[in-house]
Amino acid sequence: MLSKNQIKLITSLKHKKFRQEQQLFVVEGIKTIQEFLNSSYKLEQLFTTSTFNINAKQETIITESDLKRISFLKSPNQAVGVFRIPEGRQVNVNQLVVALDSVRDPGNLGTIIRLCDWFGISDLVCSETTVDCYNPKVIQATMGSLTRVNITYTNLDDFLNDISLPAYGAFMDGENVYKTHLPQKGVLVLGNEANGISESLEKRISHKISIPRFGNLKKTESLNVATATAILLSEFKRQ
């Protein structure tokens, strides 16, 4: 049976403030939880309606009713895991790195993390105004890919200033990406869903690239940032 304190702690982790205070976050669903259990992430406690056969001290069997009380999903999926937020790792700049400037939508960030995993990008660098990668909606959207991508939150201006890699920024008026020579090492920068890359960060971009519109009318205002990430990463890797 769940205690009031346990319920209070778990439900508080929906908010970034309490995740940072407790250094904990929530993972839901059998498959995604298993991904985290098989990774370097450390389990704090697992609340489940059926056993995972892990350390008994870390596993609490609960009822479906209790699961609904602590789940952030409309249709809870058998288990809620509470994991520790790990210490950040140093960014490996000897490869292609993706950087996000103020991406606010959890679904977009989760999808971009999955794309990084798919295309073999081990480091994703985020501005401090980008949505928290331990937001429950981000965790759900990553479907376990967060366990294989190192996420770093920092000042992007300083980050780009301190490294020697070329920075490729996604802009509407940039050079056609299909006609641009793309390196194996560099930083691919993508901006906010509504405003793109900020003016201050734009000064740090050495190469502006764009995805051309092929429609006859060419009236589509822009691409979703996650969709743009997929296209650009595919082109970087293809070359």
C-alpha cells in the first residue's frame, strides 16, 4: 500500500522544481522502465501491479487504484518507476553534436532525443530555456532513448564560443542543405518552435542552412522542429 508521503513525492515530480530538489524523475510503462533498468540510471523505487523480479527492497506491489493515483498518464501502464537524475557527462566534441535553442514543447524534445539515438548522436546540448528532459511527457516521447543520449543544459553562446567546431544553424533563408558540404564533426543548431534561433546565438553560427520547399505554392511557413531535425540529421549522415 502506498503511503501519503510516497504519493505526495511521486506526484510532485511532475514539476521541474521538485525534480531538481529531489534529483528524481518518473518513468512509466513496462518497456520504457525496462530500458532504464538495463541502463546506467539508478532506480530509487518501482511501484508496480506485477513484479519485475528485481531487488525486493526497491519494488513495491500496488493495486490498480494506487497506480492511477500516482500515474501521469490517462491510461496507466502497469508500473511507475522513480529514478535518480545522474550527474552530467562532458560533451564529446569529436563528432556531430546537436544543440537546441529554447525548444519548449516536450513532445518535440522527446522526438529529437529519439532521432539523436537513431542517427547515432551521443550528445544533445540544450539551452537553459529548453524544456527539461526529465519532464514526464519528454520521458514518454523518448521511449527509452534518453538512456543512450547524453543531455547537457548550458549557455549555448558560451558553449559555441568555447569549442572549435563549425556551427550549422537551421534558418529559413540559409543555404540549401542538399547543396551544402556537411562535415562529420560540427554542431547542428535548431531553434525555438515559433522564433527560430535567437539573435545573440545567430552571431555564433558559421554556416546557415535550410531545407528547401518543393511545393508549387511554397506557402508553408515552416517545418516542425523535430521534423527539421530528422531531415538535417539524415543529410549529415548521408554525406
